[in-house]
Amino acid sequence: MGAIPTAVHPEFKTRPDGATMKALAWFGPRDVRLIDAPVPDITEPDDVIVKVTGTTICGSDLHLYHGEIVTLQKGDILGHEVCWPTF
């Protein structure tokens, strides 16, 4: 899983209380790690933060995993396939 601890340097505003969340981060081809990432904070009046409790990967994530998309930087958080609950 890589070096411990993993340092992440976010370029977004984080909550002042220093709260963290679990996130899957990319650190190179075939090197993804579950990390404690800072919880983002509201910066604009129309911002929202959604608590996601389940997620999955899709085919586009495999391109990232294999290093076929070179615009990623170490520590970039992956994931965009939210599993919405059904009621």
C-alpha cells in the first residue's frame, strides 16, 4: 500500500477543525492508497458537501490506475461513481 504515513498537500480549503475522511488516492501507475484526507470546507454560498458512504470504480478509473492518463499528480483523490441508496 505504499509508504506510511502518506503526506497529501491539498489545494482546497479544509475544515478548521482538521477533520479527515477516508479517500483513495493515486500515487503512480498501479499505486493507489487508502489515505486520511482533509475534509473540504464550504468556500462559496452555493457549495454543498455530500457524505458518501459507498462508491465503486468504473472503466475510466482503470486508465488512471494503469498510468494512461498522465495529468494526475501524486495524492490526487480518485472516485466518481457514488452508490446512491435506494429507498
